Amino acid sequence: MFPMNLRSSPKPTGNALLARLGLGAADVDVVPAVRGHVLWEPDVQLETAVFPLSGMVSLVVSTEDGRSAEVATVGREGAAGVTPGLRPVPSFARAVVQIPGDMAHLDLARLRELAQSNDALGEVLDHWREVLLRQVMQGAACNALHETPERAARWIAMTRDRTDGDDLPLTQEFLAEMLGVNRPTVTLAAQDLAARGLIEYRRGTIRILDRDGLEGAACDCLRAGRAAYRQLLGA
């Protein structure tokens, strides 16, 4: 799920959703974010939308027993915190920076003013919320129906869509948390992908060796997510 022109662009210019909204640097506050930085915790009143200009944000849900899993990923194709009606509501998931980068912050009150004065802008935001909802639903089906190597390939490919190179700063521990599996399971999945010459793993970095092959090894959820983006946002 990403603007399809980014698939071949080595140097993205910023956030595609911001561009579709006609907003630029003067409209947002840009803040650099390091890996692991928590943008917000659950049950925090959301008052700001975050548009990654680079890097990636994961929305993570935790259970009472301390386990957690990623439910959605947002990169330079969209935004986190675009609430219904663009009004403050309590957050449900933890938003954590997965890949470091620059994050553009925009107050929901200001975004609501813009949407109320421009129907086309409001429609774009509605479509983005639907894209994100479809990602969550697709992820639920993926977790229930697909094997870990397929899911890992999908997740790594989605991460690559939102970054500028084939070296991804990801540990197996972090990948296990995002997939909602234990470390031995994700180790076996990574070994399977490596044995096929698709990736290699060293010192907290996953290097993609064969991007097309990796996408071919991913479950069909990867292609479904991209199709949803194209259908709703026309990229």
C-alpha cells in the first residue's frame, strides 16, 4: 500500500497525502524522529495528525499479558492520527517510529478547518481513512490465514516501499513483535527467505537481495494493499 510511483523513485520528495491535500512546509511542523520514538500511547487524546516525510510509523496494539502486534503501518503515503471528523478522540493503539525519519505534524483543528472549506480535501482524507481500515482488515485475515515466511516477506516488502534503500534497520526481535510471533518463529522465517537468496540478516539490519523475488514470496495481501491504495487514491 503506497503511491505506486514511489516503487521506482529512489528519492521521494515528501508525503504523498500532504501533496494531495495541497499542503506544504509552511502548513506543518517538521520534527525528526528516531527509531523507537513513541508518538503516542493508547488512551491519549489525539489532537495532531502525523505525516511521515521519510521513515515509517507502526500502530501497535498490546494485550493485558504484555504481548503486542502491529495492526497498521504508515509511511510517506499517508498519515497517522487522521481521526473521524478530524476531532480529538482517545487513541487505541501505540504509535511508534519504526524507521527513523522526518515527521510532519499538523493540528487536527487546522486540518478540520481546511476540510470544511474544501470538499475535495475532505474526500481525500475520507479515502485515506478507508485505505487504512482496509489495511487493518487485510492484516487480520493475513495473520489468520498465511504462514510466517509469507507474512514476513510481505512486511519487509511493505517496509522497503517506504524507504530509500535495500538495507532496513530492523532486528529480528522487532520483526517478531510486529508480526505477533515469537523470536524462534521469525528466525526460521528469516532463514527461509535467506536460503532462497531474497534477504540477508546481519547486525540488526535486513538487506534485501532480490526485491522482485521477495515480493513474489509475499502473500497476496501485499498486492491487495497496493490495489486498495490505487483504487481509493488513484496513485
